[in-house]
Amino acid sequence: MTTTIALSARARSIKPSATLAVSTRVKQLKAKGRDVIGFGAGEPDFDTPDAIKQSAIAALQAGQTKYQPVIGAPAARAAIATKLSSENGIACTADDICISTGAKQSLYLALQCLLDVGANQDVIVPTPAWVSYRPMVELAGGTVVEVAGEVDNDFKITPEQLEAAITDRTAVFMINSPSNPCGTMYSPDELGALGDVLARHEHVVILSDEIYEKLIYGDDAHVSLGARPELAGRTITINGMSKAYAMTGWRIGYACAPQGLAKQMAKLQSQMTSNITSFCYPSIITALTESSGDVESMRQTFALRGALIHELVSTWPDVRCPKPTGAFYVFPDISAYFGRTSGGGRAITDAVSFAEALLEEADVAVVPGDDFGACAATHVRLSFAIADDQIREGCDRIHRWLAACS
């Protein structure tokens, strides 16, 4: 006799990650022999720098295979604190650092520490925003309040929009700059203007996702809201090793969380995953102290790719796309094709049907914008973390496919 397992409302309400779903689909099609060009992956296509790998190998061979403190090995936390102090201007010590299984877990833990189910707490999220923000907020009991950026303003919100969104219910303001999925970033002055608004609302905690901080291609420098003295005590800075150091599979993220919040995050983590893989801790130190040359080489390559893909996307008829200035994404508006029919006879009604028809007819995978926020439903995301020839061929396929739409 088969018994049906009753799923919780929590499990039933949360959708799987759209970005990971696209990457999985591409791998499945390639395994079947399809010549698919995938613009979906949110990870560098470079290998982890050798010095970083050798640090882990040496630690493994030396027997660093036992449990470590849940919050992270002291030397690695100290190295992170030194980096944040010297590079970002954030006044912190190792006691403010919690190392987790990727920046995604760091964000999740922070929200779990800040929000309560049934407490009527709002989290302001500038959109378009990474697909996991909303589920993480909702799992913690909060309500997402989207503040939409305009494509003509590179998807960035204004201080006036932020001011209008803040209420007594606002508990957290989440920001990601440079941005996934937008590929754009706030200038120091623009971020400073948002900081001025937040300085007037002392009940709002700031959650700053800075995972792409080293992947910047314009003239503006990265700045951290946590460096402002009047905001430092209520700003949680999230970062990790995945994007800048090509270490996505290592699953290493960290939070700089003041006022003892790092220890509270570690307390939750102790009941979930415990410490990260023990022999990876030395690699954090190597990455932060010895790998700047590797990071810069990858950054320069991404900068050239960003310029290339923007040049190519700009030739697509009836498509608008801001120039990428950070991360490794472009986020074009393809809404002009809604209501048309693809060359293969498929109706294009939204970004999902656009992406599905493009994949089936042109063997090109992009991520539909729907899960990046309500304002993103007219967009698709393309990652340029792939080789130049793939960018050229993929964009050419899309151009030809668009020309066949009627």
C-alpha cells in the first residue's frame, strides 16, 4: 500500500531556482548531443587559481580533516576581517565574521536572524534582483517590497523611491551592487545618496550583497555601505570566494555581521551544516592575500567580454540593453517580441515562452526574467562567463532567430 507523504506549505510554496534550472537543462541537452550555447551559468568559466588549490591540497595532506569551529577557523576569519578593513573600510574584527557554505547560506542565515514569522516585517529589495532573495525572505517570515529600477537608469533605484518605500514595517533593506541579473552597479555618489536615506531610518538593517565587488569594468570604484560610521552598526556585508576567485564549487561565503550577529548566525549554522570543509580554510587566506593577479586577469577578460556582448546585443532589432559595468551579465528588454510568432511557429507571449522557443529552435539558452522581480518579466538574462567564440556564435544565432519572428 502506497502512503502519500504530506508536504509542508513551506516546501510547496517555494519554487526551484530558475537560474540553476536553465543550467541543468543545458547539461541535459548537451549530453544528448545538442550543440547548445548556454548563456545561463552564473559562474566564471575559469579554473580556480593554482595557488588556491594547492593550499587546500597541502592542508588535506597535512591532516586538516577534522571539525573546525562552526563560525570558521580563526586564521581565515582574521584574514577576512583584515581584507574588509583594509580594502572596504569596514571597521571589524574576526569576531564579526561568520564563514558559511557559500554567500547564499550567509544571506539565508542573516535573514533568519533578522525576521520572525508573523511579525509583519518588510524587506525592501531593489529589482530586478537575484532569484533567491524573495524565497529566502519568505522562508524567514518576511514580506518582499519590490522597488523597481528603470532600464533607462541602468535598473538603479533613486533615493526618492527608497524613501517612499520605507515604513514602520521595514526591517531590512537588501542591495546587490554590482548586480545579478542586471550587470550594472551603483556609483559611489548614487550609493551614498541611498545611504543618506537609510541614515535617517535607524530601524532599518542593511544587507549588502557584495559578491561581485571585484568584477567592475567602468570608471567607478566599489564602495561598501558598511564603511559609513553612521550605518556600520546595522550593516551586514555579504561576500564570498565564488565569483572573483572562480571558486563556485568550493561553497565558501562569509558575512561581516556586527553587534554579535555573527555569533547568532553561527548558532543557527551549528544546527544546519556546521563548519565548511575543513581543509578549505587555508585557501581563503591564499585567495585574499596572494591571488590579486589572477583576479585582475579574469576581470580584464570579463571586461572585454562585456564590451563584446553589449556590442552584439545592441544590434538586435527592437531590444534595449544597458551596458554591463559589473558582474558578468546583460539583461536585455525583449518585450517588443511579445505577441509575435517565432520562425518555428511558437507563440511568444512572455519571457518564458521567448526563452523556450529560443532554446528549442536556435539551441541557445537564456534565463527568463520573471523570477528576478515583477519589473523583470520583460527581460532575459545572459551570462558572458563563456568564451568569446561562444558569445559571438550565440548572439548571432539569437539575431537570426529574432529576424525570423513575425
